[in-house]
Amino acid sequence: MTKAKTDLSPAAKTGLGLAGIVQVAFAFLAFWDLAHRDARSVRGPKPVWIPVILVNWLGPASYFLFGIRR
């Protein structure tokens, strides 16, 4: 019998858990920044950035790299 794909080592489970926590924190920071930033300093309408930020890793990174006027 082969090992199921869901059987992960404790180190892999810890790594995935930490990656998940970091990703949620990254998205939270993007949402917090979007909520507190003036609309004039955000590229495009603020409501458009909400679903963008929900895309794992790429959404928050896109917001911080391209969504904020400098």
C-alpha cells in the first residue's frame, strides 16, 4: 500500500502552517492599508482592489507594488 498524499511529515505540516499564517497576515495588512489609505493615493477604485487582494500572495503583492501611488 502506498502512502496517501495527505500524510505529511511534522516539518512539512509546520512549514505549510507558517506559510499560511504569513499569507493571511500579508492579506490582512493589504486590506488594512486599503481601508486606511485616502482614495486619491490608490490607483483605481478602492473596491476593485478587494477581490485582487484575495488572490493568494499575488494579490497583496500587486496591491503594494502597483496599487499605491507614490
